[in-house]
Amino acid sequence: MFSGESEGSKQEAVEKPAENASLKEEPPKEEPPKERARTQLPEVNFSTFVLSLSSSVLVHLGEMTDPNTGAPKKDLAMAKQTIDILGMFEEKTRGNLNPDEENLLANILYDIRMRYIKEK
């Protein structure tokens, strides 16, 4: 019967498991406390979404350190784009938010717009 394998490839197949057996898998390492804390994210809801975007604006304005580099870095174009996204979000959700959500969005937009103007 034809199996499509030569005797040499059958021998290799037999040898490979023995080779792999010497490379035992290490047990999963426990996450460091810092990494564990990072994976425990807050519930995603309207407020946390708006606050997350506003935090991004503060990073782009250089008022908060960049979480990737640990240093402040200004990027006014990205700050403006994120402010514009929040403004569009305000327009598109008008009439669909509860009073607390409306106030949160309006207050955050006012604050980050003033901060942007100050930096510009």
C-alpha cells in the first residue's frame, strides 16, 4: 500500500517525539502584581468610555505621562482628534443619555477643550 511517505520520513517522525520530550514545557508563570492589576479593567459603560477618551486627550496634551514610555509627550493633532470624537459622540447621543451622562460628557468636553486652547 502506498502511504506517500518514504522510510526516511517515517524514521524522522519516530525520532521527533523523542527530541520534543527533552524540551519539557515550563509551567505557566504567575503574572507579576503590576501585570495582574493591568488586566483587571473596570466595567465598560458610558462613563468609563468617556473618561478613557478624556484621559487619552490629557496624555496627548502632555498633562499625563504616556503609559507606554512613562514620559509626557505632546501630540496636539491627536488631542484635537480625540476631542472631536467626543464632540461627535455628544451630538450623536443627544436625547439618549440620562442627566448624569449628559453632565459628565458636557463637563469633560468643556474642560479638555479649554486645556487644548491653552496648549495651542
